[in-house]
Amino acid sequence: MTESPHLTFILGGARSGKSAYAEGLIMAYAPPWTYVATAQAFDDEMRARIDLHLARRGSGWRTIEAPQDLPGAIADAPPEAPLLIDCLGIWLSNRMHVEADLVADRAALIAALVARRAPTVVVSPEVGLSIVPENALARRFRDAAGLLHQEVARIAAHVALVVAGYPVKVK
């Protein structure tokens, strides 16, 4: 598969600054900006995280909620608008929770990203740099995320790893 010249992939650890960095990349383009959110507020802690993201973005953003059908949300997004997807890790977790076909999901996501012709930034947590998780579900998530990240990075024109608020160019 060929690179998508409009696609940037941002990886980073928890609270690394990856989302803020990605928002800055998108805001370099003229609004309106579209934000595809994969998180759901199942508890107060997640609601607080979502609220922090909303407050930081401010006006000028259109939000599409896509906890399950991320490829569909990408296809339905305004084709000319800069698009930020945050984040693949939560989407993957959501899909695993409903025992989805992760291979088919990955293929559908890649196809949707390749079809985009406007600036698109995808955010995901890098989870493969730590110790091997102690339980099977966590190992399955780590492995699925690693495969997903490789596929997205392969088609992205630009890839960065955000460390302590600073982007490190990967590709």
C-alpha cells in the first residue's frame, strides 16, 4: 500500500502531550476542524479527561463521536476539512470489548485513511515500550495495537513519537 501524503501519525505515552501536539498540527490549517472522538465517559475519571480535551480545543471544532465505527466516521467526515482522530488505542479497546474482527477492522480503517484527501492526524498511545503485561487480555491489546500502529505508520507520510511534550520525528 502506498503512503497517504495527507496523513500524520502521532504516538506517545500517557500524558506525553500527543493530543495537544496533534491539535496544534491540525490548527495550522484553516477551520473548520473536525475531531473524531473514540472515548466514552463511563466514569468520572474518563469524563474529566474528555472535558480537558474539550476545553483545550475551544471553538472552531466539529466533533464526531465514533467509539465503534471509526472507518465510517472517517468516510462521513467533511472531505475537505482537516481531521483529527483521537485515539486509536481507545477505539481498539472498544472493538476488543465487543469481540470484533480486529483484522477486518484494521483493513477498513486503513482503507478509510487512504481514501482521505485532506490533512488527517491520527493519535494513539505507544504501549509496546514497557514490560510484558501480566495478563492475556493486556498482552492481546498490546499486540493488536502494535500491528495496528505498524499498518498506520506504513501509510502515513509523517510519524512522530511525543516524549514529555516534544515530538521526535520517526518518519
